[in-house]
Amino acid sequence: MSSIILASATSAFAGGTIKVGDDKSISVGMGLRTAFTSSEDTNNFSLQNARIYLSGQVNKDFKFTYNTEEIWGSYGVLDAIIQYEPSKAFNIWMGRHLTPADRIEMNGPFYGLSWNQYTMPLYSSDEDPKTRAGAYGRDNGITAWGTINKFQYAIGVFDGLQGGANIDDNLLFAGRFAYNFLSMEDNPAYYTSSTYYGGLGDIFTVAVSGQQQSDGAGIEGNSVDFMGAAIDFLYETKLGSGDVITVEGEYKVMDADLNATALASEDNFFMFDGASYFATAAYLLANPIGKGKFQPYVRFTSVEPTDENIGSSDLTEVGVNYVVASHSMRLNFNVTSGDASPSGAPGIDATSYTFGMQQQF
């Protein structure tokens, strides 16, 4: 679900870099997100992300990335990628990395506009606590990606769901295709951000993405093929006053028509079947107050399962970012109300208050 840091790509994403030769270097960085959340019956401090970033290059074309994260209580490998990058138009990554998907999954938690962007149904690499289909939006596989003029693409093949319903060991296919109508977005590889705080001027980007795996959901002997597709957009403009307006949205459909037998099984690999969408609007104030700038926003999510027995859900988030150093340092306060969840099944309908802090180097 979250994007990585490639320190050699752009200074906005850089940690500390050590040169060890004409074309050799190694870079080290870190990322932390922590929050306090209060609702009707709970008060909870949480360490939401704790990452160490390590990247470098062996020569001009060959690079590597190795990132760590606390994953379900254990500190382990988040990304482990061998990167062949000969040109802007064509590059190959192989190893454990993000599957091409919609913008919110390509953002990762550090580059979202809102604090709680994962309130829509997610793809399989974000679904399974037993890691049978990846974790944090990552999976083992290979991706070809590149930029041609204002067109960006990423096409990959991955393990996807292993075992269980997928007795024939079918692979997962994933792709994302984006067109930048105005300014080009500036990110490492095929990753995204949901705001640039006005730093790139006017942006209007539309993208389509999708994933497919035969026998990608259900249980052994009672499986279904999985397919998902999404269209997302980002619009950002800097006003004459210096204030910045940002609007983003997405519509997503997922098809995994599980029957009652599969749904009732404890071994079921559940994938959402239905449609969902979200929209976010934000306004960044140009004049700083203290060390940072305030960016109030509002976000609405709606989830509509095909199965009426599961029930629809929604979530509204009203918040404000206090932006000290772009995505490298920000504070956030938000209020959420509703029951939408990343699985697509309704969660607890509640109102929650969250204060969060984010820092990267």
C-alpha cells in the first residue's frame, strides 16, 4: 500500500547518499508515522509505519532497493528490488515491490492527501494477514515501466494468491496507465502522490489500472477468478494568491463472485465484489503560520457490494494537514465518521478523532 524512497531519483525523496565510485552510491533514509486515535470506547496510540530505506546503484543502469517495515508485529522486508533502468521509456524491476494499481495504493501512506486514504476495497496484495498474496501492496514479481512524453505505464506479473483457491498456481497480472494533461508529475518510477503542495504548478492526470488472477479468490475446490479495474484523477492548481486547490477522485470495480459455501469457510480468501468510489478536496493556504502551512480537506468514500446481504458503507473524513516540509514533515488532525473499510465489508459505524505526525529523511 505504500510507496518507497529512491534517494537517487529526486531530491524531494532523498535521504543521505554516499558516493563510492564514479557510478556507485548508496543511500539511507527513514520514514515514521505515528498517531493517537480516540473514539467512543477506545483511546489508542499507534506506530502506523516505521521504515528504513536503503537504495543505491552499481552502475548507471543497475540499481537496487531494500526497505524494511514493521509488518503485522514483526520487522521484515518491505521491498527488495533489482532495478534495470536504461532509459526513461523502458525499465525493468524484479523482486518484491509494489504491484501496479490505483493512485492511493501507489501513493503509500506518506504521499496521500488525507491521513486515512485506505477506506476503499484494496487489491489482493493488501488483503491477507497470512501473507499468501503479498503485504502492504507488495508482491514478488517483475514490472516493466516507463514514461513516453506525457504518458506513463507500468505492467507487471506477480505471484498473487498462492495456495488455497489457486491450486493451479496461476499468476497475477497488473497494470497502470496514466496521462499527464498539464504538468508532469514528479515521482520515482511509477509511484504517485496525491498532492505536490503547488510545487509543480497546474496538474491534471487521469489514469486507469487493473489486476486479474484466475482462481484468485475463494477456497480450494470452490474458487473464482478475480478482476479489478479503476479510473482515478488528480487535479491541482496554484492560485495567484499562492493558495493551492487540490482535488482527487477514483471509481473502482472488483469482480469476485464468491458463493455462500466459500464465504462461510474460515479458509476463504475473500475479495470484494462490487463498486466503490471516493473524492477529496483540499485547500492549502499560502501564508505560513509558524513553521508550516495549513491545508484543510474533506474526503468522502462510498462502497457498494454486489451482495445486498453484505451491505453498503461510507466514510467521511474532515481534517487539516499542517505542512512543515512537504511530505517529509507534516502534522494532521482529522475526524472520521462512518463504517467503510479496506475489505469492502462494513466496519463499526463510529466517529473517531485522530492526531498524527509524519516524518521522513
